[in-house]
Amino acid sequence: MNKIQFSIDCKYFFVILTVLFSSYTIAQQKYVIDNSNHFWDKMQFGGGLGLGIGSGYTDISVMPSAIYNVNEIVAVGVGLQFGYLSSKNYYDSYVYGGSVIGLVNPIPEIQLSAELEQVRVNTNYDARNGFPSYSDNFWNTALYLGAGYRTGSVTIGARYDVLYDPDRSLYGSGFMPFVRVYF
């Protein structure tokens, strides 16, 4: 085999390699456009319903909410809250407002949350024990930080209101268990 023959064989070899690798590289540059990544495909809706009835006591609440899944780890959303509380011959209270929520799932089973809630509380107290009837109307702001165990679309956990004031809070405690469901 002479030098010229070796040189020609090498050229063919490099031409064949170049053609093979260039078609491989072109194949790697093809992108797939995913049209299923629309806004509404990342939305989930849910919320909560509450009903407590006892001897002369009624507590009814409706709390719809929606979240947008930014990715598999982070979701953000908004919620509404409507409630009615009544204690016979003592008071009637209406609660309404909204919230913004942020959810983080560092692993699929754990969900961390931060929720800022602003609700208006309108309470009418009945005349009692020589005191006249009166009304108490105020805004209640809460910032809940929570954690829960998530399985499928259900999360069970607890949250704490870091702004809790026992003298002005709507709730009797800053600590609150929750069940969160999104479909």
C-alpha cells in the first residue's frame, strides 16, 4: 500500500464519518413542540366546605380556590372565603374575603405552604345580661405558614398564623389543621 492510496482511503473514511456524524447532529437538533402546555392545563380547582351544628350553634363556610402549577415543585393561587357563624341568643357573624397562596413540593409527598388571608368580619351581638346589643366590624389579616403530607390531590397538614393576636383574631388559636384538595 503506497502513500497515495492511504491518503485517498483516509479521505473517504473522513468523508463517511463526517456524513454520519452530521446527520446524527442534525437529528439531535430537532425539537418537539408540545401544544398541551396551555394555561388551563396547569390549573387546578378545589377548596373546602365546612359545617358545624350543635346545641344553638351553627358554623357554615365555603372556601373555593384555584392554583396554577408553575412547575412540578411550585404552585401559586387565590381563594375566596364565605362564612356564617351563629350562637343562639348571643351573636351572628358573617365572614368574607380572600387569600393568596404559594405551595412548594420539595418532594412529591411533602407540601410547604404560605398563605396570606384578608377577611372582613361583621358580628352582631344580642342584648345580654344587661348589656345592649352592639356590632363589631373589622378586617382580620392572617399569614399562615404550613406543612403537610400529600398523596394524589389531597394534602393533610397543619398551619400556623404568624400574625396571630389572641385579642383580635377571628380564630381561637394561631395553630390550625387543614385538609387541602385540588382537582
